[in-house]
Amino acid sequence: MKILSIETSCDETAISILEAEGDFYNEDNPIKFKILANNLISQIDIHKEYGGVFPALAKREHSKNLIPLLTKTLKDSSLSAPRSKYKDINDDISKILEREPELLKLFLKYIPTIEIPDIDIITVTQGPGLEPALWVGINFAKALSLVWDKPLIPVNHMEGHLLASLASSKIENIEFPAIALLISGGHTELILMKDWNKYEKIGQTRDDAVGEAFDKVARMIDLPYPGGPEISKLAEIERILSNPTTKFDISLPRPMLNTNDLDFSFSGLKTAVLYLVKNLKKEINQDYLPIEIKQKIALEFENAVIEILLKKTQKALQQYNAKTLILGGGVTANNQIRKEFQKLSAPRSKLEVLIPEKEFSTDNAVMIGIAGYFRYLNLSIKGEKLFATKILEFSADGNLSLN
């Protein structure tokens, strides 16, 4: 089947079309995906001046971007065609998109001019995320579902991240029980997977998410937004050019490293950086830190984060005798995190480690299509049928849980 996917949970507008086939427990016909088209428009440059994502602005940009992105995606996949005869659009479309007047205007201008594309289902991110941004994608998906009479499946954004590695890995590589580490700007979670579509949260951050901590520390040392990649760049430079004779001893704590639970805490680490920066500025009698000191702080902070993530994840793997480790979320784009976790898959460990390619680590529509297909299969197992008009009642949920 062909799946049209829409992602607008934060500051990236993304649409993809996947071709999916296979089933969970069929060795003769395993699940596999083919990407027919995948497009994304990032808003990073727009939000830089705010030092973070501004929800109202993100909502506005999604409204502007969705129709042009859909147009390109349909063209890339060769599924679009001009309509030979105009067909009136249901008045309900105006009601669905009444809070997105710019999107409604573009929708009414473009959608009547094309044939219904050869897709089977539409999937869209329901949450978690920024609710104003989520609503734009959801309402757009509902309008398409109604006009094209295609079933619509709401998807958990974090389930998308959990399954993102399947865009380039085989489903046979996942053996249960599996542990998933989800690390992003808003989440740091350890998830136990006993089977497909069965998730149990066994660990989470008690305060800041790891990506949030990266961004806040970056601001403390005057690095531009988004801060995570900037921290990683400086840390990598310091690994290569480190000067062991420097008089500055940069040392940071590893909060909750040895606790008996599987939870995380990064607030204390962030606060330790704050006091470190203040003390270093006093010591050198300057209002700013030289780049050499910033590099050392970045390296020590990144090392602390990785040590905490590794220790807690290894504890979870041992506790549940897991056969597979899955990483997901935007922070998995960090080079050093990728290197350190890949080491866990040494031949003697007999552990399969799946990490998504970088283009599928950050928010994207491909992962939403994959998760949507898994949801479709789950509904099929339960004997439930999909109807385009049955699912229009669901709402955006900024705090949607994976459990």
C-alpha cells in the first residue's frame, strides 16, 4: 500500500509517500518500506532570533508550507495528475480549516485541480509536540481524508522516532524483548518493547530532556541556536586539539548515574555548567569565555551526557535481558553518541543496535508513515476496518504518551 504522511509537531513541515508491504510474523513476506518521495522545510533560520521555537510562528509557517510541499511530494512520486473535470469540494473543508485561513485558501486553489492520488491511507502526527503546530497538520490531513475519501491514522510522534531506523534497517533485525532509548529536545525515555505495538515506559527524565539541556548549555556559553549541534562541533574540536597543559580543570557531575532506577536528570548538570561559567569568567576577569574554554566545557558536558545515557541504557538492557537496542530522536544525530552506542553491538555482546540514519533522526514524515503502517497492521489484527469519516474526531495532544 501507499502511505501519505504529514508531520508538523514542531518547526519542520514534512510530507512523504511510502510504499509498504509485509506483516509482523510472516517470514515469507516481512515488512519493508520503499520511499517514493520525502520532502521537508525547516524553520530553524526563522526561529533563531527567538533562541527557540516560537509556537505561533511555527503554526503560520506550516500553513504556508503544506500545499507547496504536498505539490512537490506528489510530483516527486509521480502520483499527481491534472483533474480532467472539476469536482466541488465539500463545504466541511472550510469548517475544518477555518483556523488556518491561509492554508484554506491554498487548499481550495490547488486540490480541485488534481486527480485523487493513488494512495491507500494518510497518516499524521497527533502528538506530542506544540499543539498549535500539530493542529495545522491534523486539520490538513482531515481535509485531505474527507476530499479524497482516504482513511486517516493518527500517529504518536515518539513511536515514529522509535521506528525510524526501519527506514534503512530490516525488520528481522529486531528481536524481542527490545529496549528503545528516545532522546530529543523534549524527551529522554527508556521504552521496553515486548512485542510489536506494545510499549512500556521504564525510565524517563525527571526534569530537562537531554536535547533541552544541550540547547540551554549552548546559550550559557553564547553559542547560536540550535545549540546541540554547536556543542558537538566544539566538543569534537577539543577531542582532536585538546591541550593537557591548560590551567583550567573542567569537571562536571553525572547526576543519577548510579541510582537503582532507570530515570534521568539533567537539571543539576545544567546548573553545574551555569556556576562553572560564572566562576571561570571571574577567574579570567572577562564577561565572555575564550573559544578554548568553551571547547573544554562542551567536551566535558557531552561526555557527561553520554556517560549517563550509556550507563542507564546498559542497566535497562541487563535488567530485561534485551536482544535489541533501538535509538531514536533528534539527539541521535550527535556523532559521538552514535559512536559510543554502536560499540555496544560488538560481536561478543550479541546485541543488535539500530540507529536511524541522520536524515531520519530529526523530525521527518517517513517515520510517521512507518509508524502509521504499524498502526494499520495492528488494527487489521484486531479486525477493525478503516473508514475515512470515522476518524475525524481525534485532537492534537501536546503531551501524548507512548504507553
